[in-house]
Amino acid sequence: MYNPYAVMYDAKMTVKRWQDIETDGYTKQQAVEVARDRPCRYSSSGQVSVGAPNPAIQNSHTLFCGLDEDVREGDLVEITLRTGKTVEVTLGECHPYSFQWQCEVKREDNA
């Protein structure tokens, strides 16, 4: 199906998912890459300062990508913007719409 919003995808994302990995009889969680350089759009939607004495800035952003992408809540996503800057976010709730996923994301920075 043709996605009319795909022309606005000006960023690329690499998606990592937490999976159980067994090593020497022990099972641990490890972030495993499930997709690389996939088209997306990263949009800012708000910012809140929390905590003391070292305040953290919690940015509220939204990630848009095609319905053919395998994205799930809790995934770690590294987004490369068109400027070359990279940001790392954690996916929150994802909603499928007619042509694309709309996912809430969290990114924490220290002030």
C-alpha cells in the first residue's frame, strides 16, 4: 500500500529489541538489532524539567514510520536526523493508523 506520508520521512532509524541471550548457562537481557537505516520522521511535542538537585529534562517526542516496520513498545531506537545528529530514544506506546505507526518516545538528557 502506498504511504503518502513517506515523503516526509527525513530521518533514518536503527531499532534494537531486548532479548534473552544465554551465555555459559546464564540468561541475560541484551539489546539486539532488528532493523537498520529504516526511514522515519522524528517530531518534538514537549519538554518537562524534573528532579533535584540534578534536574533532568524529559522530552516528549513522536516517531512516525511506515506500517511495514517492526516496532514495539520498549524498543531502543537510534535516530539519525538529516543534519547527521543522532538521538537515542525508547519507544512508548505505538498506534497504527491508516498509513503509518505513530509512537510516543522518551529521551532523557541531564540539564
